[in-house]
Amino acid sequence: MESESFETQRSAIAERLRRKKVIVIAGPTASSKTELSVRIAKAIDGEVISADSMQVYRGMDIGTAKASPEILAEVPHYQINIRDICDPYNVAMYCEDSQIAYRKILVRGKVPIVAGGVGFYIHALMYGPPKGPSSVPEIREHLEDELAKFGAELMYEKLRQLDPEYASTITLQDRQKIVRGLEIMTITGDKVSSIPKPGPADVPEDIDFRRWFIYYPKEVLYKRIEERCDAMIQNGLIEEVRLLLDQGLELNSSAANAIGYRQCIEYLKSQQAASDFERFVHDFKRASRQYAKRQFTWFRKEKDFRWIDLSQYSADHAAELIMQDYEIG
């Protein structure tokens, strides 16, 4: 029995050594994911793969907290500035692009570091994209027209009546998911919740995802979020949105409904009185806090993520923990 146990352990060790490691650093908005991933990349010759659904778009810089041009020049980043604002982009495209990216990084002997807060994208990267049908442009356009005409509340209620289980996993703010859910049911005639979900069996066998979730307690995080919203506005978010509107931002429903951008568009369409600006700031901060809350909820359901409270660990200590795990894990 002891011999068998030893052989089992040795086999497990050999399997871990055979698999290639990819570091995953997730966390809520304003939790210093970019800073930590860059710090680690510089220390261990890594390259960063963004897990942000909006940083793919050129021009969406301030409102997505995109790394500065100086950092992007210093540390290679992927899935940033790869699409014009009018170009479609979805989770399936992200998975394909990011899988190609981390395998190229590995081939060159570098360390892939996935960093971001979009749980849907990170889950899909690790387990494979959703298994629903491909989008049908005519159906999608019709549903988006209905959303614009009747509003998210009515469309969400329609989705809830057709598939209450799936509807319970999203909110009124998830307009793209509302449309996608209705599209899937229109195409297939089945509920979204009945479609098989990717899971552990779909994980690439040769990849070892080393998973971390960094965070601050909510009383600290919410203050950081509000300060960052103020900084984004001071750094030119309104002008950024004005320029993007000229480039066709509203033709891209996903980008136009991104947090910060949606509230800014509403402000620019208002009389832009002092009360309108106050409402814009209030709604921007509230939406950002609500998003952070949803990120906590999402990652609590994800297996194998280890959590680091950055109010208890310095950035240096957190980086050291992640790097040590990479070296010996």
C-alpha cells in the first residue's frame, strides 16, 4: 500500500511538471489587478493577457482603466486595442484569441499572466466558451431594436417568463446577456439554462491555471471605486465618450452600455446642468459598486481560486505569494 501511495504521488508530481502554468489574477474593479500583474510580469519575464471585455476597443481607455501606453510598451499585453469601436467582439472570440496568445507566450519560454475582472471571460478561457448556437445577425438586430424600443425592464421580464432559472443569474444591467438569452431561445426553441455548461472536463489537459482572486474589504474597495470614478472624470472621460460617439459608439450596444460609458452618454444627451452632472457621477459610482458586488458573487462560485485580502498583504507580499506558487506549485 505504501508503494502504491508513493507511485501515485510521483505520478501526480510528474503530471504537474508536464502541464504548462498560466497565472490567473482576478478581482473586482479597482483592486489593483493591472498594477500587480505588471509587477509580477517584470519580475518573472511574464506577458499579460487582459480579461476585460471593453479594453479590446481602441479609444476606450480612461473608462476601462487601461494600462498606460508606457506600461503597454514596457510589458507585452494581449487583447488590448485589437478592435475598432464598431467591430463586434464576444466571449468565443476572446477565448480563441487568448488561447492562441498564452500558447505563443509559452512557446517563447515566457510566463502568461491573465489579469482582469470579467468572470464570464475568465471562466470561458479556462473551461471553453458557452455551448450555445452561433449568433444570427437578423435575429440579434431585431432583438436589439426591441430593447431600444421597449427598454431593458420589459425585455428582462420576457426573458424571466421564458427561462426564470437563467434570468436569475443576470440583472437588468446585463443588456447584452438579455439579448443573447432571448436570441438563443429564438434560435433553438430551448431554454438557455438547458444548454450544457462548460466544466472541468473541458479544461485543456496540458494547462495548469494558477488562480488568484485579489480584493479589498468592501468598505475599503467602495472608497477606492468612488475615488477612481472621480479620477476618470477629471482625466477626461467625458471627452473620451464624446469622441467615441462621433466614431459610432452607440452602434456597439455592448460598448455603449459599459459602466461609465452608459452614464456618460446619458449625461451628454441631457441639458448638462449641474444637477445632470451630479446624477451622472452618482449613477456612475453606484453602477461601479454594484458591478464589484457581482464580481464577488461570481468568483465565490469559482473553484480553485485562492483569495488574497490586500488590506492584510502589501502588493510586494501578494506578488511574492503568487510568484512562489508559480515556481513550486
